[in-house]
Amino acid sequence: MQFRTKISILKSDNAIDYNSKIVSLGSCFAVNMAEKLDFFKFQNSCNPFGILFHPLAIEKLVEFAVSQKQFTEEDVFFHNERWHCFDAHSDLSDANKESLIANLTSIVKSTKLELQEATHIIITYGTSWIYRNITTNKIVANCHKVSQKQFSKEILSVEIIEKSMRNTIALIQKINPNVNFIFTVSPVRHLKDGFVENQRSKAHLITAIHKIINYQLSIINYFPSYEIMMDELRDYRFYTPDMIHPNQVAIDYIWLRFSETFISEESHSVMKEVETIQKGLKHRPFNPNSLSHQQFLVKLQDKMWALPKQFPQF
């Protein structure tokens, strides 16, 4: 007897392997998946400007990288004893203005190199809702806890999202014509926007993505992380106590579905070996001086030395 429905996902023709170079951009769920890629020792870079939730913020980061933007004092502002940039996450904020400006410029430079060398770009959109600075009329990536009175809230139309996606793809292809794209929509529920508003937001994102896929199917794939959470895992036990974010069980399951379809079968045996080593490194023995534990450490060390011979990037 089946107690749940399982989403059918086509295997990618351009699967990720241990020679792939991945750039992950987007919401906090992009970080969840990037942590899995890091755990299994794939070559992965994630969110150089910090977490970015909406398509226009991701497009702007890519534009900055491709054009090699030089940040100046006009791009930052002082608030709550720190300097911030409306185009970057607060994780990058700094007590020193010059340090922040230099860091932003450096990140943009390194991001272009990563985009040029990438074989796969994974983009996770979180929301269609955006905030516009009333004074400058510019859409921001992060409000940095500035008073909401200084912003107007809008929802991006399907047409604007589609245009932003096209721009993002074209900018990256300009410096890397052979890269593959994987788009997904974050399963995190943005309930501060409202229940109906969150569903509208996700629907706009999904519709825009599939309009793009219909035109450029060969280089663009869609991974249904949002649909897996809403359908296969349709139970509050798969959420953290805030009832908004997927918990570790859900993240592990969605990663499993991703690895089944977007990671090459040849890489799975290596992943098992890496997982064995990672678990071995976390092992805490009852008796660290025992003969059995010393033998365990020798075997673990042998495994750790063996993998880099096959994969130098390790």
C-alpha cells in the first residue's frame, strides 16, 4: 500500500561528477544543498554575496561579476553601527567602510572567475516579493533592518521574472557559453508575506522557470525541491519548530532525490567512500588508546590518503 505519492524526476543528461565545478546562488535552501555538496567534497562555491532571495538580486550579482564592478562609497551606507550594502547580505556588513568596499570588489572579481570555470550553476529562487527603496527607487537584496517605512513592497510579475532569468542566463553565457543551469524554488515558506501571498510568490517563480525551460531545454534543468516538500513530505514533522524551514530529515531526503537525478552514477561510489571518512572523523571512541581504535585510525588515514590520488582537488 502506498501512503504517499512520489514525484517523477528525469535524470539529467549533464550530470554532476567529481570533475564538475558548481556555483550555487540563491536562498537559504541553496545553502542547505551547498552544505551537502561540501560534505561530499564536490567542487562548489555558494552565495558569494550571501543569501539572495529574489531573481533581480541574483541577476544584479551576476551583472556585477561580469562587468567587474568597482564598489565606491555610494554603494554602502551606515546603520546600527555597521556599514552595509543593499545588494549584499548582512553577513558581509562591516564596522569599517573601506574594508566593506574592498571586500565587495574582491568578491565580485573572484565570482567572475568562478562563473567562467563553472560547469553547473544551481540557482534557488526563494520569493517573488521585493522591497524598493523609496528614496532611490532601487530594488534591494536586503533591507538590513532599516525601517520598513523607507521601502515599498511589490510582487514581481511572471514576465519580469522571466526577463530577469533570461538576463542572468545571457550574462553567464557571455563568459561561459557551455555552462549548464539547474533552477529550483526554495521549499522555505515565506509566511511573513502571508499564506496566500507566499503561494502566489512561488507560483510566479515556477511559471517563469518553466517558460524559460520550454525555450532552452538543452542547457536548463528544473529540480522540484518545492514540490517534493509540498507533496512527498506533506507533514509538519518535516519542518523545524518555526514551521517554516525544512528540518534535517527533509533536507536529507531532498538531497537524496537530487543526487539520484543530478549526480552521475559513477560518483555515487566515491560519495559513499567520502561519507565513510566523514563519519569516521566524527567518531568518538570510548577508549582512544585501545588497539582497536588505533587500527581504526590507521585504516581511516589510508582511506584519506587514497582519495586525493584519484581526485587531486580533495
